[in-house]
Amino acid sequence: MATAINDTPEMDVSRTLTIRRHGLATRLTHWLWALALFFLLLSGLQIFNAHPTLYLGQQSGFAFDNSVLSIGAARTEDGEVRGVTTLLGHRFDTTGTLGVSGPADRRAYRAFPAWLTLPSYLDLATGRVVHFFFAWLFATVFLVWLVASLINGHLRRDILPSGADIRSLPQSFINHLRFRFDHGRSYNGLQKLSYAAVLLIFFPLMILTGLTMSPGMDAAWPWLVDLFAGRQTARTIHFVIMILLVIFFVVHIFMVIAAGPINELRSMITGRYRIGGELPRKEAGQ
Amino acid sequence: MSRLLINRRRFLTAAGIAASTLPLAGCDAFDGMLKNRAPVRDVLASANGLTYRVQRLLMDADRLAPEFGESEIRQGQRPNGSTEPTDPEYIALQQQDFAGYRLGITGLVEKPLSLTLTELRNMPSRTQITRHDCVEGWSCIAKWTGVPLARVLDEAKAKPEARYVVFHCFDRLDLGLSGPAAYYESIDLTDARHPQTILAYGLNGRLLPVANGAPLRVRIERQLGYKMAKYISTIEVVADLSPFGRGRGGFWEDLGYDWYAGI
């Protein structure tokens, strides 16, 4: 691992260090995932729009109710059509975004609005074509990342939280709330925990629940349906993890921006990352 | 403390910028390259061939789709697509309770067949409680009874060069700009000879209703609902799918859906 001392004279040389933070495999898989997840999200919402109701169990209740989320449109008593989202039996008026969206003179009656789906118009066939292409890319990159991270130690060193990481979680949490970020060589406890959740729980669950929706895979691997207690439950879990990944993405972007976007972006593109400098020594990582 | 404030201000500014870019995700930017037969779309669609080959590798030809107990039948089978064909030939048959119905088996067979419903019902039957998965995303569990397609193909003696089975149907669907088109579908011989692939004439212990495809529909349990043609008039054994419809192997396929619907 090449480390170079930054020789800018104005800076405190002893505390500003540029290191190689991210290996090639980490950087490559990061951007391929970013690309794949962008298209998977927007095509996934297109697919959801074809039947915007989620259920628990093996099948969809038409003569009984096992739905947990439903997005639709309903006419009010004065004749206006409003977007209605029903979550666990609670109804919300979501006109403008969910159920009914678009300009007032050209209202679209669709679950997710045009600006959140790919293609923008309703087209399940194309949504599926896009989704499955990028699903292959996503899963392939996951396998490459897993093997590379096992071999190069990325998983053990950077992702799996150690005992010390767990013990320092409360302090790490407080630091984050104060917008004081480690600029150390390694991830702090909270970072490790969130990356471990995304990479080792959310990503595999996304792939497996996706496969469970495939009637072909349910024949090939019948344990899939048992694992998730039914195809419709798997579809619901797939959706919930999508929401969690979107939340992760928003936090991830905000943290990158808050922690210094140039440095963070450079580290994920060239691998070079400036450590130390801004923080008291004891927090500046190892 | 001053640095804290700067950081927070910087954070909020950045958050505002990030939030303002979200609508850019709106995706009419990609609409053009995703239209049917656009080159980019064709590249993306080629993943379906990979899915087809990998799923065939992952399962034996006879690997069964999950079957369920009677207690899982909690509702009628939800009808979808055509539910009331208006083709005059079909209506004429329907008015006589399909007494005049003949299933034709044609194409690459040694012995073309023309079978009445009685003849089909007198052949060995299979009953299975399976989950119907619609491409839209919903599922419905029902009990299907019919004659295995493999049995009918054996009777007709499919020729060695046969590769696909095409289902020609009575119903026409009017979608898109090109006017109504006849429903048809196709599967490979692996799925055609699969033990659960039956020509169903019974649903949940009764005669197959018109809404669900009377008098005869096919069940292909390892694929999605749109493959399971209803109102079948003729089954044609072929080596090539290009002469039918727009050459993509099915009514929905011609409109852009994947030919292999095991996913």
C-alpha cells in the first residue's frame, strides 16, 4: 500500500497524509453497482406499477385481504380523483406523487410517477428487459466483489465490525450527530456496520427475493419459496429492501458531501485519500 | 464549535443541491433508446437468452414447480387478458358447449390429430394445485386438470427436427396501433414434454370456465401466465418461430415481452 506524505508547506505535515484507501476491485465494483442500482430502481418501480399492491403469503388475495401496501386512485364524493396509498390498513392521500401525478391538466393515474420510472411511460415489458439485464450485472458484480474481498482481505479488514468497533459504536454515533467524521485509514464502527448490512444482508436478500419471484427458479430451488414464506412475501421483502437501499443511498451521499466530497470522490475514483488534518489526533484513526 | 456550524451549513447546502438533482432521475431521457427494436434495447433484451440457458442448466428437464394442498385454494382463479372471445367461430362452438370443438395437432408430426373434448378427457389425466404467476406481479393458487401435452405429442409422433410447440388461439386482442391480432404462444420441447405441462379442461374440480380459457388452455408451470395460452384451437409442432406473428414467438413477445418467461 503506497503512502505519500503531502508536502504542501502550509499544512501540518505530520497530520496530513495521502493514502491509497480503496483497492481497484472496490472502486470498480462500487461504480458498477451504482450504475446497476440506478437502472434497477427505476425499472423496478416500473414493474411495481403493473400491479401496485404488495401482499404477504404465497398468493395475492383477491377474494380475501392479505395486502400490506397498495397504491391507487379513488374518486372522492365531489368527483375529484385523488391518489390513495394504503399502508397496513392506513389510508394516506398521496395525490401528486403516488397514485395520481403529473400536471393538473394531464393527470396520470399510476402508482409511481413518470419521473421515477424507466421508461417514463407505462411499459412493463421494457421495465422487465432493463431490470433483468442490470440484475445480471448486479449479481455478477456481487460475486466478483465477494471473491475479491475474501482474497484481498477487504471484507475482514474493512467491512466486518471488530469487537473494538462494536464497543466504540456509542462514541461513533455521537461523533456523527455532531458532524465530526473520522478521516482515518479505516472505517469507523458505524460505517462498517452500515456497509456490512448493505453488502452482506441487503444485497444477497435482494438477489434471493428477486429469484424467488421467478417461477423457473422456484422449480429449480424450491427452498427459496420456503425461505421467504411465499412468493408474494418475497416480493414485499424485495420492495422493503429497495426502500432501505434508497435510505442508505441518501445518507451515503449526504455523508460523502458532509465529510468532504472532493476527497471522498477522489478516493473512490483514484483510490487516493487524504487522512488526518482536521481532527484531533485521538480520533483520526489508526 | 465554529467548525461545527460551518460543517452543518455546508451539509445543508449540499443536501439542498443533492435534493434538487433528484428530479433529473426522471427518465424520459432513456425512452428513445428503449423503444422496441432500438439497438440498446436489443442488447439489454439479450439477457433473456442468458436467463433461459442458466435456468435450463440449473434444473432437470422434469423438475417440478411447487405444488400446494387443497387448503391453499382460497379463491377462484383470477381471469386475465381475454375473458370473452368474440371470434364468430368461437362463439359458434361455445353455443353448443364446445360439442363441435376439435383440437388440431399439426406441423412436424408423423400423424396429425384432430381430437374432440371427449377424446381428450378419456386420455390419462393429471391434476395439480399450482401457483399461477402473472407477469404483472400477482399470484393465484388453483387446481388444474388436463391431459399431459407430452402424451398428445407422443400420440402424434413429433418428428426429430421439431424444436417448438406453437399454440394457436381463438381470441384476438386489440392492443397498440396495428389493430387486433390473434393470440398465439410458443414453448420449447423441454417445457412441452414437462410432466406438469397439461392441456387443461378442468379448474378447481369443475369444467374450465370461458373466462379462464374454455374449452382448453395450457399450463406451463415453470413460466409466467402469458405463456399459458387460453382458447387453444390448434397446436403446431415447428422447427422455427419466425413465420408466426411478428416472429418473436408469441402475442406478447411481438409487443416486446421476453420469449422465455421463467423469470
